[in-house]
Amino acid sequence: MYRIIYAGDSTAARNSFATWPQCGLSQGILWYLKDDVFVRSFAVNGRSTKSFIDEGRLKEIEGCIAPGDLFIIGFGHNDEKQQDPLRYADPFGAYKDNLKEFIRVGREHGAHPLIITPVARRLFDGDGHFLPGSHGDYPRAAIEAASEEAVPFIDLDSKSEKLLSAMGDLASRELYVYPKDNSHMTIRGAVVMAGLLAEELKKLGAPFSDVLCDAAVASPADYHSAEKEE
């Protein structure tokens, strides 16, 4: 049996009917996994790398993570909030240092850390053109942290930006809790964005690809196009 330990914020967190229709990546990824893969999500709404560590949540992970576990680490949305000293982490300072602390915990327990850049916000201008760069320097800082520690990363920010741009304003609304907000995903959105994640897990090879079901991972963009043609 494989285990995935998932640390992150509300874009990754598990949801129930109480927060319908919001859904997180740690739920969406289930569609792409083998039957014997267990996902334990420690992702919590509103957390940054700083507040997650300060609240002892990384310590909780440290108490259960085991050799061979895949340790997915995805933050950024709340680290950006400069007005909140409890959560803000400078991208090339505390944010990178905190990500390296997550990596350290994974490595010391024989797990396989994997850094994920934050999923893009769904932002379009008045003419319907997609507006990239909603996370500023944080995706680059996350990639730098992974590279400096020689661990793999998946640039979900870049991949989700390309998908949103290709889909356009109207079609992409169903992926997010629109019009309430353009950061949190619906069930459909979580499954589509997790498909992007699964594509990259497959490219990384073992042990990351070992958790995926045997069927080839279809491109979410192709899936959407095919659906429109029916």
C-alpha cells in the first residue's frame, strides 16, 4: 500500500457537504489513484507555511509520516497576505525557509517530498483576457526551494494558468466557486486541476508515478474540448 501525506491550504483541503460546492486537490487526486493508495490530508483552510508550522501541524505530520510515503507540500495563497503577520511569509525569505523545513521533515522520516506551486486564481479582465501572475513571486520561490534541496517539484501554477487561458472566462467559471470567489475550486475544478497534477506525477516516474491507476491520464484540456463537441 502507498500513502500520500498532503500538506496545504484550502485549495487542497478535504471538504464536506457543509462547504459545498468547494473541493480541494487532496480530494480531486483520488480519481487518479490506484485503489490501494491512501491519502491523508493535513491541508487546512486559511493556512500558510508559517501558520501551519506555528500551529504545530507540521509536528503532527512528523508524528505519523513514514518511510516510502509521498509527501506533497503545496502552499502560497495565504503566505502572500502581507496584512496578516500571523500568516505572511516573504517569498524569498521565510516562505522558502519554511518549505525547506517541510522537506527536512519528509527526508528525515524516509518519505519522498514533492513541492507543488499554488493553483492559479481565475482572473480575467473586462475583455475576457486571462490575467496571469496571480501569485507573484511565490511559484518561483517554491521552485527555487525545491531545486536548492534537490527534490522534485510540479509547477501547478503555470499549468493551471495555461488551462484557464485556453478555456476562457465563461467556460472556466464552472471550475471555481464563481461568483463567490476565483480561488477555491468546485468538485469539477478539483478533479480537473488534480488531473494536471497526475500528468506531472506520471512524468516524474517512480515512486511518484507508482500511485497512479494503470489507465493513461487524460489531459483535462482535451477532456473539456471533447465534452463540448458531444
